[in-house]
Amino acid sequence: MTTPRLPDRSTETADFEGLPPPILSQAIDLNTLLRHLQDFRPSFTDDAEDSPARYVIGRELGSGSIGQVIEARDQHLGREVAIKILHDGEGLSRDGVARFIAEAQITAQLEHPSVVPVHELGIMPGGMPYFSMKLVKGRSLGDLINHLRIGDRDTTRQYNYLARLRLFQRLCQGMAYAHAKGVVHRDLKPDNVLIGEYGEVQIMDWGLAKTVATQGDGSEEPVATVRQGSGLNTFGGSIAGTPAYMSPEQAHGDFGGIGPASDVFALGLMLAELMTLTRVYRQPSFQDSLRAARSPLAEVDIKLLAPSAAFSSGIDRVVRKATQPKISERYNNAGEMSSDIAKLIEEQLPPSSIKRSLETDPVDVASGQTAEPPDAWWMDKRFWLGVGLAVIIQLIALIVKW
């Protein structure tokens, strides 16, 4: 196999003449990048014995419509990695190759603890693009929710009300950084969030990500990809994503209307599911879910999802605001949502001072209900019972002595 043959775009390319590629802020085009990568193909093998190959291929971790993820050992650095490889096939297009490489570039430029790190972008010996990334050992947020749903004892003990809020805030912080860099994920769902063995949150699968104007104070450099450099940063009104977690504008294919608030809508659906253990859209088919996503009757009310559960009014307000059908009525981005989640977490923490204990009522972190304040020592019946017993004992001792 050879490198994918792409249409000639001579007016878009430049000759490196053996020099490193220009920095990504110059929006390098696809053909130029592919030519550069061909000169630096690493070696692969499926047998580590006496092999000088860079990567030793292991088991398959997952497979999708455009690529597969495999486990591998990087023999140069002595560590396990995950490698995503673009599938070969007759339907492979210039746009498909560009989209795959853009996923690697976007993920790599989102250098945040909640985004999986990308190590290397290259071309396989057979000619197909790949990129290597951190191998996250753990489970998906979807799997965690399922274990909570069936009442798994260990999971329930580890992820009470407060722990779930903290986990979700780390997810929001990662997305807040992406929005500040001008990136919209477009496919946020529990199965695309991995929870590591030590509690780390990793947002995965940026293959449908869209670049938009950056938000914030401009301190973050926007991402740049081959799609921008090759004039391919449009989708033509296509519908992409998972209907059960889509915003209305996304479900309608309104590409121009999709922005950070679209991710916020998905985050609201995920938060509702994480807290109530009930999926908001539970239609039996793809089309049914798509129709439901296109025309939500109102914002999500978690009290209707889980009538018997007790939640603070704060969590209900966050979900309602995040899932407003109108874009203008939602949080503008994940950063605003993260701020409100931080306030909810602070409200659940034990009082840190006498002043705070007088101003606020403590909340049971497992149930979210306001707990009864502890009695003062002078109102404790056990204290007075102990005093009474001590007095009686002293009187008996005096009588006996007398």
C-alpha cells in the first residue's frame, strides 16, 4: 500500500526542501503535511523478540466507522500507548484523511489534564495515517453510570452525590478550556469520557470537533488544523453526533448555529443522567431520538426524571439552564457552567467556620437533603444523664463512708 492518493492541489502546497513544517498557526495544508510525514515513518511489528521496531502491536481496544484503536508498546520510551489508525477502503477521501489528522491536531493542542494527551502523528508503513496517545486504564462514564444504576456497592460507595459533582466539574473544566481555544466537541456523551484508575477524567474522541471563534479574553491561542489550511473546515449542514445527547440546533443540522452552547446542552443531559441515573432521551431508535432532540418541549427537569430522589434546588437549576431549547438562554460555554458546579460543591462541604455554620445549614452529601443541625452540648440529653449518674455515685460513696 502507498500513501493515500489525493487530488492535486499544487496552488495550496509548498516545498519544505527538507526543513521542518511551518508552525500550525500558519494553517499548514493537508498535502504538504502528508509529504513531510512520509519521510519519518516509524517501524511496527507484532513480535517484540529481537525486534528493533519502534512499536509492538497489541490487542484492539475499539473500532469505529473510520478507524480503530489498538494497544501498543513504545519500545523507545518503554511505555504502553494507544494508537488510532485510519481505516483503508474505497470510500477513503481527501476530506476523510483531513478530518482524521485534524482530530489528532485538535486533541494535541488541547493541553489540559482532562483531555487525553497525543504523543505522535505519523503514517503507517502501509500508508495510512495514525496517531499515538496516552493509554487510559479505567472505565467510561457510561460504564460508571450503569454500575450506579444497578446498585453496585463499591461504585455507589465511591461516587456519592458530592463525588459525582466533583467528577463532573473536571469534565466541565476540560470543555471550558476547549471552548476558550475555539473548539466545540459535538459528540459529548458518557461513553466518550474515560475515568482513570486514579480518578482522572479524560475527554475522548474529538473526531467531530468544530473550530469556532474563541471565547474569553483572547489569552488562549486558537487551534489550527489541516482542515483550515486546506479549505475543508465546513460540513455542509450535515447532522453528526449521537441523537440522545444532541442539542436542537445540532439535530437540525444547523452548522452555523452550533457553538459552545451546543456542548453545554449535551453536558446538561449528561449531568441529569449522572445524578438521576436516568437517560433523558430513551427512544428506541436513532430516528426517534433525533426527532425528540429536534423539538424538546422544555428544559430538563430532574425532578420528573427521578421523582423519588432528593436533590438540592441548585443542581436542578444548573440542569435547567444548560438544557434550555433556546441557545441564548443557556450558559454561553462550559466555563460558566463549571462556575455554578463549583458553587454547588462548596455548598455540600462541611462548615469551615462558626460563621458559616450559623449562615448555612449542613447538607447530607449522599442524598443532597438538608441535614438537621447537631444539638449544642448543653441541649444533649446524654450529657445531663452522665452528670446525673456522676452525682448519684458521689452521694452513694459519701453515705457508705459515713
